[in-house]
Amino acid sequence: MTVNLRTPPALAPAPVRPAPVRPALIAGLSAPKGFGDATLRDRRVDAIELLGGIPDPDVLPTSALAEATARVLGRPGVPALQYSRTEGISPLREWIAEREGVAVERVIITNGGFHGLSLAVQAVVERGGLVAVDNPIFPLFLRGLELSAADILPIRVGSAGLDVGELADRLRDGARPAALYTVPDFHNPTQGTLPAVARAELVRLAEQYGFIILADNPYRELWFSGGPESVDAFNSSEHVIHINTFTKTLGPGLRLGWIVVPDRLAKDIVALRSRQDSHSSTLVQAVVGELLTSDPGVFDATLGRARALYLNRARTLVAALERQAPGAFQSVLPGGGLFLWPRLSDDRIDADRLAADSSAEGVEYQRGSFFPSGPGTGAARHLRLAFGHVSEPQLEEAAARLGRALRKQVK
């Protein structure tokens, strides 16, 4: 038998194809900074981190959540492992609606607070639109705005929350934002709270000039005395989307929050959500709903323990800073929340060097310059110190380390 050993004809070279082009949306995203990214410094093994608004695990209702989970998974047919409605399930929505004082149709369950903000922005801000924002601001919201390529209009925030007078001036001068973003209760980072009168005026401005208020309220329930400011002005207006979350009260890992939306926007936001992830975890919704409704007092009891613990830690940190560095910081005991926002009193202190020296001493915090949105706030002279998950002895030690770092600049 003869075997043909002829060389086959050479194959034509494959055409060179250009590399895939990154979509403009992706190419325009800013580089990560903070929030879990390893962008600060190499830290000591014994570093005390005062970085994030993290609830203390000892005040989270872990046992009650475990019992609620067992009951939910023990039901015939286990409906919690099936699909559910885009807007969320009952009785969770009904519990939230009653607590907020709104119709249940206005409540949409989300995957935490930031998801609620993302839905709100996509629903009301045209690409390239103008959004008025807190100054200084929670930076993660600015990340979210990148998806809409929005321009920002910074409005100062102080001890009484958003400066509604400055906003009114800008509106009279011709600014026409599509939306305004603010944290009205125990603002992150300044800890200011917007009084009821200012809330009503803010709503009046929104109705007069036709913008939507995005009221981001994750710390609302963590007040220390006297109760929270009313949200009636927000929840009674067609110009407010009120955003909240169980992140700071029941645990970040649940990834569960909600938004209260105007009647006229509810269907639009549900339609938007149905084209994304469809709905939040049915299981998590069912477990939290079971927890909150099977024992009506469990949520407020959890909050009571958390408020007492966080108030004590805030007091501990304020006193320790004054003891370790007398007069070095202008510190105000916050009315709630998870942060302290002290200002460096001595203008000779270099804030960036202090952060580096503090890191070398073994204490990490967010610098005020981390919260930019515009000039005029002096934020760079501030430190944001998170105390929620840090024990009192560690807070004492953190203050001692900060004191040593300060003394490297002031002998």
C-alpha cells in the first residue's frame, strides 16, 4: 500500500484582530479608594482600625436570627427557597410600611442601602444631569453617580446637617439639579442632623424647583437620647425617595434594605429592578420578616442595646482623646451614629503626616480629605474615627497612640 506523504498546503495566517474596546462606562470608572481596598498603608499586626461604620457583633440578634431561620426552613415546601416578587415579600414590607407610616405599595426591598441609592439615581437622574450633594460627602455615593456621568453641586453640611440656606441661594441663582443627596440623621462624616424645620424647608424647595431628595438614612435608628427627628416631611412628599437599610442594625452581611418611593415612581422603579437582579434573596427577606414579626419587641430591644453600647464608646473616645492630647482636638459628642469627627485645633499639625505617624503607631482612621465634594468645609483638618465595633480598652489605646503621633510634630 502506498502512503501519500505530501506536505499539506500552508494555512493562511489568522487575521490580526484588535483588542476588545472597553465600554466607555467601564473606562470612566474611578480607581478604587478605601472601603475594603488595600489602599492606605501596610499595617501593623496589632493595628487598631477605626475605619468603617461596622456594628458590634455582640449587639446583633444572632440567636434570634438563627431561630427565625430554622422556622422559615422548616415550613412545608420551603417557599423561602423559591422566587419572589420584585418589590419584596410580605410580611417584611408590611412591617417596614407600618414603621415608616406609609402605604405598603411604596416600599421596595433592596440589597442594602447602596442598592437603593443606585436604583433611585437611575430612576430620576438623566445621564450627565446635575445632582446636588452633601459637602463633605460619603464617597461611595459619588462612585454610584459615575454610572450616570452626573455633575455635582456641593452644598455644605455642618452641625445642623445640610445647609438648606445655601441650597436655596444656589437655586435662586439658577442651579437646577435633578436630585439632591443628603444623609439627614447623624451625617457621615460630620455627624450633623437636619432639624425638622429644615427638613420641611428642604421638601418645600424640592417641590418648588422640581428635584427629588435622596434621603439616605442608615444611622437613623442609632440615636443616643431624645429619639430621632421626624421623617414625616420626607415620607409625605412626592419629591422624596427615603433610603434605609438593616446594615447598621441587624448586620451588613444580610444585604437587606428598603426604599420608600413616591406613588408615581413605584411602578417605574419596580420595572427598572425587574431588568436587573429581579429581587432580593427570598430567604433573607423571609428570615428577617420572621424575626421582626414573630417577636414584635426584638428590633427595638436590639436597638436599645446598640444605642447604649455606642454612646458609651463615643464618650470613652472623646474623653480619651482629651486626656491623651489635651486641646489637640475639637471633639463634639455625636447625638448618634458610629463615628466621631474631631478637628485638629493646631494649624501647625500636618494632617497627612499625622495619618502616617498614627499608622506607624498602630492606629488607622479615615482622613477628612477622604470625603471631598467641594471646598469650604475644612474637612482635610478632620479625622473620622469609627467606634462601633471597637472595645473601650482598644479605644483608650487608640487615643494613646494618636497622642504619641501628635507629639512627633509638637514637642
